[in-house]
Amino acid sequence: MSITQKLATSRGRPKTFDREKVLDIAMTLFWRYGYEPTSLSELIKATQSKPGTLYSEFGSKEGLFCAAVERYLTVYREKQYALLNQEAMSVTEIIDQLVHSLADFFTDPITPSGCFMVSATFGMAAEDTMLFDMMKQKRDELENYIAAFLQKRREKGELAAATDTTLLASYLTTLLHGMSVQARNGASHEQLQQNARLFMAMWPQLCEQCQLQR
């Protein structure tokens, strides 16, 4: 069965343009194959949209990709932000849940492996600097959000006053990006969970090491 047959759920031109459905299909293609390898013709076939309709709605393949990025952030990253905003949980409980939930997510059979924000840049041409810079900015937003979360918890006394929250957030984000790449390379759910458990076993020492670096 072709990609189009797998992703398209109905035949014929839809009576109305379902923007979210189109974005979900496009997001899945970009997620699985990357921006450059996903052709506009394949996107048109998979979404069962008229070329004129896609151009009218998104302007170009680049515009469709940018809209798919925003769709991903709305559907998936907001869950991570919501977790980081849980005031009733300790900093350790939140970080533990974050790394384990992302290990689950990166190996979820319902979605392509890994993180869209990492996988979609695979194969991106060097001249696509605007898209590459946009993706970097969006990826950095999660790291910055984690740093702000750790800073807030440091101010509340849950982390030592000397903790370098920027360094700690950077290390954690590096782990998460690495787990995403591992998932793309075929790592199993249990392998990623082992990574998550090892990281949490090291968490107290990491917090101490981030103090020593200052």
C-alpha cells in the first residue's frame, strides 16, 4: 500500500476544505520523510486537495510546512508545557514524567518515530536557511521553557541557589534530542525507557555538577 493510500481516508474532492485534516496528513509526511524528500505532488495526492486550493491556503510547500510545524506544536508540545506548569508536582517528579513520557511518545506506533522538530529537518537543503533557522528557533523554545521552569523552581528552593539552570536545561534537551534520533534509528520503547531511567538515577548528581560549573 502506498503512502497516499495509507494517509488518505477518503476518495474524491471533499465538500469543504478541512484545514486541520490536511495539516495532520502533511505533518505526518514531513515527520516521516523530512522536508526536502516530501514532494509537493505527494502532498497533493495524500491530502486529496486541488493544487490551487493548497496554494490559496498556504501559498507554497514552504508555507504548508510552516503551518504543519505550528500544528505539531499545538497538538504535541503544549502537553509538555502543561506538564512543566504543574505546581503540585516536585521538580524531580516533573522531569521524571517528562523524560519517560517522551520515551513513550518517540516510540508510539501511531505516529512516526522520534520528534517532528528533529526529524522534519532531515534532508533539508543548505539553501533553506529560513526554514532551518525557524526550526532551530522552535526547538530552542522548549529548552528555554525548561530553563525557565528550572529557574522558577530554584527560586522556590527546590534546587540549590548555585544551580546553573541554563546548563541543566541544555543537558536535558540534548538527552531528549538524542532519544529522538535513537527512535528514528530503530531503538525500542524499552531502550528509550532505560535511557530515561538512567538519566533520572543521575539527576541528583547532575544537579550537583551544574553547581560546580559556575
